[in-house]
Amino acid sequence: NIFSSDFNIQSPFLSDSKVLSASNLPNETAAVSIAQDFLSDLSSMPEDIDLEKSKATLLSIKNGSLVPSVSLSSTQVIEVSLFQRDLNGLPVVYPDAKASTINVFVAGGERGPQVVQVDFFHQNITNEKATYPIMTSQESFDKLKNGEVYIASYDGQSKNISINKVFLAYYLGGEAQEFVLPVVVFAGTNGFTAYTTAVKDEWIQK
């Protein structure tokens, strides 16, 4: 996108014999460095990225699709997600709780590791601020119980979930938005993560 500088790079890596054989596949630490260097070489590394939050997810290829891998020995692709630094002391969260909107996929290759796919969407956050009333913890919990939430991740099947962590965050989606949205994050068992808006409904409707 020549206006926003967002971009996607794809390749037929799911059927690449060198990728499938994991030839020259790097470890997680090296994959993170490769991803960062790749974006830097394109002059696309945002200044607000917290490099210490970089996350490497191990993936394998099964039936032409990417699935989670349990160890590096069974891995064929490493997904590197880059996260923006905290805003006003609160983390920034994204549509997929396990990734960001900047994701670089690193695999092996004939002569060394290679970047096989990139999904890059970044929104700059300005210093402009406004104050809005937020919901109480009970109001947010009631929304969760009523299903008025966005489920960002869940690896289980049961409808009974134990919530073990609740915190405030700022939400940035996969499309351009005018404001950074404060949300309440509920985290629980089996990778459950859900968001509810933290701003009172009457203000969002306006």
C-alpha cells in the first residue's frame, strides 16, 4: 500500500521441498533476528516496536496447512510476531491474542534460512489523548458472561472456562482505526483470551 506502507509477501513455501525438509532451519532466537533484519533492510521496522516482546511460534506443515509444533525438531516454519511497546503503561493487544499484525514467517532453504511470508500492518499512535469513563469490573464481567466479547484465542472445547487473569489494554485491529480502543482482557484456561470494550457503551455509540 503506497499510502500506508503496509504490505503482504507470499510464496509457495507450503510445497517447497527445502522448507518441508527443514533444511537450514534456524532456532527461535535466530529467526527473530532474521525477521527484524528483513524489515530493517526494507526500511519497514517501526520505531515503536518493543524488541523484547518479540515472539517466535513453532509451526509444522500438515496437509498443506500450518499447525502448531511441539518442538524445534518437528518444526518447519517459525512465525515471528513483533509487538508495539506499552502505551501509558498498558500493553497493546491485537485480533489474534497469540500474534500481532506484524508477522514474519521464517523457514529453511537451500543455502540458509529464508523469509517465506510476511503480513505487515502497522498503525502509528499519536500523542493526542482524550478522557472517557470506563466500565466497572462488574460491568465488564457481566459482558463476558453474556457473550458480549471478542474471543481472541481459545484452544479448548469446554464451555466452562476458569478466568485467572484480568487486565486493561489498548486494542489495535487489522484495519485502520481512528482511535486506540481501551479494552478489558480476560485470560483463562486452555489459552482463552477475550476482550470487552472498557469504555462505557453510551460513549462508544456516540
